[in-house]
Amino acid sequence: MDIRKDDTVQVNSGKNRRARAKVQRVSKGAGLIVVEGINIVKRHTRANPNVRQAGIVSMAAPFPASRVMLVCNHCDKAVRVGHKNLEDGNKVRVCKSCQEVMD
């Protein structure tokens, strides 16, 4: 998976289509991501001493990483991502549109 925490992504499908936001959490094994402000669900929580708020709480739910595309910092578009090995041996992500290094 080419998406990492704190990347800016653009949603491709669903009710939040074309929305841009920052990635909060990535689950590589399941292929799911949590993006702030996207896929908001309401969860009913019971009053406990450990829970800070009881009642109906809004939270961002995970959704498949295939529904988003990474936004390039240089060309400011949602792009596909390639990989490139630098001369010092590091493997970096590269924008397929403008060939700029994204890491």
C-alpha cells in the first residue's frame, strides 16, 4: 500500500467524493485507512468511568484504501504513485504525472 499516515488524499467514490483530507491511521494488513472528516459514523456509547462522553458520538470509521488517491504536493492533483530507487539506495514514492519525489 502506497498510502502512509499524514498523507493528503482525495476520495474517489462515495458521498465524500472529491474531498481532500489527511490520513490519520493506516491498517496495511486489512487494507483500510481512517481519514479525518471522511466516513463519519455515529456510535452509541454507554456511560462508564473510563469513557469521556456517553450518548451518541461521531467518529471517523475505516474504509478501503482503494477508494482514495494520493495528492501530489508539487502538481496538486490526485495521482497514481510509482516507486524509484535513488542512488543512495533509498526507495521513494514518485508521482506518475510530474515525476517528482513524494517522500
